[in-house]
Amino acid sequence: MGAFLIFLIGTALAVAGVSYGLYVVGVGTTWIIVANLIIIGIAVASGAGLAKKRGGSGEATQVNVNADSNGGGSSNGN
């Protein structure tokens, strides 16, 4: 949950910073909202991509590998 919280805080800071910067420059409210929606959309897409890479549950993926007793060589005894 820690990484997700940091991700949310970063997104909120980005939205707040862009909003304030656009307001100071004199951009209209409509365009500020559009910019914020774009930032939030990018954040959602990035978050979904990160969650998919982690397997969604945050648990490590376990891989079982079976090796034969003769080291993987031929089974004819040579």
C-alpha cells in the first residue's frame, strides 16, 4: 500500500502544480480542468500498467522448475 500512496500523492502534487501554474499564467478554467483530466488519465493508465506488472496482488510470482537427476543429459546412459 505504501507505493500506491506515494503514487497518489505524486499525482495530486502534479495536478495541484499544473493547476496553479496555469492559473497564474491566466489560462481559463476550462483548459485547467482539461489539463488536470489529462494528467489524471495518464496517472490511471500508469498505475494500471504498474499493477499489471506486479501481478495485481502485489505478491511475488513463484516459478517451479523441475530438473531430472542426470543433469538434463540424454537418458540412454552415455
